[in-house]
Amino acid sequence: MIGDVTLLRSMEKIVPSKISRKLFKIKSVKKTRQFFLIFTVVFLYLVLNVQKYALWLNSEHKEDKEMFLEHTDFRLFVHYSYFEEGRTALCDVLTKRLNLATFLKVAVKQSNNVFFSFTISGRLPSATTFYNSIDIEPLYGDYIFPQYRNVHVKVLDYLERVPDLCHHARAVELMSRRRTSYDYVLFLNDGVRAPMLSKNFTQEFVDIGHLSAVPVWISELASLLVSNSLIKAVGPVLSCEISLHLQGWYILSKIEIIDWWIPVFMKTCDPLLPWDASIRQEVEFTTTILNKGGRVAALFPEIMVVDLDDHNSFSATKFWSQRNKKLKEKLYQCRNPLVAQQLSQKALDVAKLSAIKYGGNFYRLDIFNRKTKILIEKITSEIMGTHSPPNEECWLP
């Protein structure tokens, strides 16, 4: 009897223990399955998003990138180089003044995201004399330039005769040393009529991809610049004169590459450097970007993006390649594209380019045909109202 009781008690202890172990195994299997399911879901999520991210890195389409990029303000540093002195021909002076006045009226606004730096390497008259000479009411009272917090004007000794490229390099380098936070750099000179916006533009800012509040006057180039992560600089005109390059009178670049081209432009700060050598540095700007794996793009003669392979196709061993042949066909057989297009007697779509070289030899040598000059004057009149354009007699035969 005592033995039966002991056995019974032993069984009571054994049976629950076996049941517990079975229940534990069942729970462990469930937990393992749950863990595996969660792990699978997380793994698939990561794989899909890594694939999307890889697509974004390699894609040339803005919509693929926008899945990952938050909207950010368009932060731009602008440098404008202006030169005027007593010996400058009157037709040149008036053209420069009208170019500057156009830029001031259209582009220069009070902003926390766009900063304007003007380098004046010469002598300027009073605001009254400046604006009266082109038959325009002073835009800013007693000042030529607006007295905004985001506008800085530096007047240099006019005896220091160095190219615009030198002034661009010095201004951008100074900006970078101050650690100011800009993402893009635009540089131009007084030989540019810009922005050439027709009266059809009714808004001042637009959004482009992940960029917010992009000034409409720079939106065409900005859109092209951010369309591909490999594109590092853009301009209105691409040329293959001398070598494949962006014409340097109006260029928008990403801030990340200023260390690439500042040393190139700094070479032009030597006052003894021949002028032809300075022009070579303008070409070297593009060559440097391409050699470092970047690309450049332009709006004219058509929207084009070029890389190092395109540049190398102009070498002696590849000069007759199919790639080179197509490039030369698009680029007017390496004549200046603006000059070549004007021989067609068709008006240039300056509003599409937003900026046009309208000074220096382009103006003095009467490069532009009658239709283009009428269009430029029409758009300028829409912007500035009544004004006095330089007399055609200023143009050299």
C-alpha cells in the first residue's frame, strides 16, 4: 500500500514534467517561427530598399532620387565680375551698364538662401550718372546696388588688370573660408545679359525635385544640374573650340567641386599671364571636372551631357570615331555655336537659355543677327521698361 502511494506520487511528478516539456517545445517552435517570419520581412524590406537606393545612385532620372531626398532650400552663392574705366569705349560702357541693371532688377532680391557678391575692378560713376546714361530711373535711390544684407560689393584697384576668372576664384575661395553654407555657385561677368526672362514668367520661385524655392531665373540650369548626380557644372553653351568645354561667361556648379577649379582659375591672377593663356584656363575648368569623373551639361546647341569619353574622342587616335563625329555635328564642327547659329539668320531662343553673351567681342563685332538683336531688345524692354540701348554705330565693322 505504501509502495502504491509512493508510485502514484512519483507519477504525479513525472506526468506534469513531461507535459511542461512538450508545451515548452511547442512554444519554442512558435517563437522560432515568429522570429523567422519577422527576420524574413525585415530582410526583404532591406533588400528592396537597397535595390531602390542602388537604382537612385545610378539613375539619371530625378523621380527615382526623390524617394530618398527631403526637400531642402536652394542655397546659392552668386559672383558677378564688373569692369569699367575711363578708357572703355562708350558703346561698351553702356552695354555693360544695361547688362548689370538687368541682372540687378531681375535676379537680386532679399533672401536668406541666395547671396550676391559683386567685384568691381575699375571705376563706377554715381548712381544717377550710371542709370541716366541708359535712360533708367535709379533702382535704389543714391546707390547703384541694393543695400541688402545678402549683397556685398567689393571695389578693387582698377590698375590690377586680371581676368574675370581670377575674381571668381578669389570671391568663391573667400566664401568657402568663411564656412558659409551654400550648395551651388554661379559666376558671370558684365558681358552677359541675364536673366532674360520674358513677361510670361509670373512666379519668382519654383520647386525642382528635392529643391525648394529655386529662383525662376536660374531654374533651367538648376534643373539640368540636379538631374544627374555625376553632373557637376552646367552652362548655357557647350563648345568644342580648342577642346570640349562650357563657355565660361555664365556657369552654375555644385559647391562640392570648387576645390577642383579654384586652382585652375587662380592661375589667371598673374598679371603677366598672356590673355590666350587665360582663355585656356576657361577650357581647363571643364577638362578638370571630366578628368575627375564628373560630367558637364549645357542647354545649347541642344541639351547635352558630356563625360571624359566624349572629351577623349577629340584626341588624335579617336578623332574620326563615330562618337566624335556625332559630337562635332551637334557642335557646329567646333565653330563657336553662337556665332554659327547666327549665320542661319534665325533668332536665338535667348529666353530658353536665360542668359546670353551680349558684350565684349560678341557685341563689338556685331555677331548677332537682326532677329536675335530685336528679340534681345524686346525682352530687355519688357524687363526694364523705357531705356536707351547703345547705338548700333558703336559696333565695329
